[in-house]
Amino acid sequence: MMAQNLKHSSILRTLCITSRNYSEYKSIYERDEAGRQPRKVHGKEYPEWRRPWSQRDGEWTSKLSIFVEKSPSMNVLNAMQNLPNLTFQDLKEWWAEMRVIQEIQNQKYLPERVVALGSNLAALHFFVYRQSAVRLKDKKEWLVGDVVTLKLPDTYRDGYFVEAIDCSNFHHNGIRYEGLQNLSGLNYLKWLSLRNNKYVDVWCIDRIAGQNGETLEFLNLMGCKLCAGCIYALARMPALKFLVINDPGDNIELQAALSMLEEERPDLLISIQDDTETDVDNKL
């Protein structure tokens, strides 16, 4: 009997704790009319010393105190200070920065997409819908199109294994560091062209080496920002067999790094091409 009473009391206690009293609910208009209410923690009001200085008794506040309470970012404050001196060139630079931020957000890796489609089909969606070409394993034709013309599965389907990706025409001047994470999980990827992707630098190549270095056999880096660090990253790709780059010219540091790479990897074929040779990807 006592056990039943204890069980009954625990259930009532749980209901009392978890239930919500909707009779005390107030709309935002009622809360605004009632004014600021004292903040409480565990039923007790905040001590005076823990309150913001603008809310303490006896302190003088002006209308500008809204900036102290809301804590706007420094970029917003800087923009407000520069409003009297704003020029058309400033607006153009601001708009360019916003476009860069938007493109970075657009290329970010989405775990939800990979969970719904799988790594290969998610990569197929990402690259094809951004003006790239993708070839699947044991297939000869390249998949090129957009959302309207190319109907891709919107749920996981077995049999889609990405083997080659051509990012030569990747939209908005090329893929960025954030977008390369969409190459992760492609265990059958052997061929990758990043030709004319001006944002590909040493950080991007290092990410590719860590993600796809075990399977990637062909890599085209013409038009990318190459340096000695890029060559050191390429040395960490054991499966790489064919590398296409631009002429290093008078860059002695890059030439020395390439010589070291050729000495360390005699099985790696390095092809130096000119910008006028546009069909290098189609020949191989």
C-alpha cells in the first residue's frame, strides 16, 4: 500500500513539474505594456551586482542605451558611423562581400543532404547542379544539366558511385574550400579536374589530399594558385598517377618542389600545359 502511495505521489509530482500553466501566458503586447520584469533564477531575483549597469537603480541611461542592451556587432556600428561618408564605391564593395558570403554558404557541406542521399548521390546533386560534369562508375557518358533538365533521385538509391568530376565550368568562378568537403566519402573517385578554379590554393589541395588521396589517380590543377606547399600536399596522395599543371615559369621554389616530387614519385607523370590547350581533359 505504501509503495502504491509513493508511486502515485511521484506521478503527481512529475505532472506538476512538467505541466505548463497556460492561464498565466501573456502575449508580447501584454508583456510590453507590463514593462521589464525583474529577472529571477530559481525563484529569486538577480542580485544587484549581477545586473547590467544600465539596469541598476540610480544609474542614468539615455536613448542610446539600446545599443548597450542589444549588443550589435562591430560591423553594424562601423557601418552606422560611416553613413555620412558613404560612397557608391563603398556600396559596390559591400555588395561584393555579401555575394562572397552567400556563395560560401551555398557551397557548404550539408550533413542532412548526405544522410538523405548518401555520399555519392549527394555529391552528384551538388556538382551537377553547379554546372559541373560527373561520370559514374562503369559509365561512359557524363551527367550534365540543371534542376529542370536533369531529374536525379531525391532519396537514397544504390548503384550511384561517382568516379570522375569535371569542375572546369563550376559556377561563380570556381569551387571554394568549403565546397571541397562535398568530395568526402567518394571511395570510387579517380578523376578530378579543377581547371580554371581560381579559388583553389594550398589549403584546398591539402583538403583533397586528406579526403581523396587514397583513390584519386588523375588531377588537373591548371589555372589554380600553385605554390611549393601545394606540391608537398600532392606528395601525400599515394594513388596519384597523372598531374596536369601550368608552366611554373620563373618560380624557382615551385620548380624545386616539382623536381623533388618527381624524384620521390617516379611513377607519377607530370604534364605541364599551356592555357591555350583546352582539350587536355578530353584527351585523357
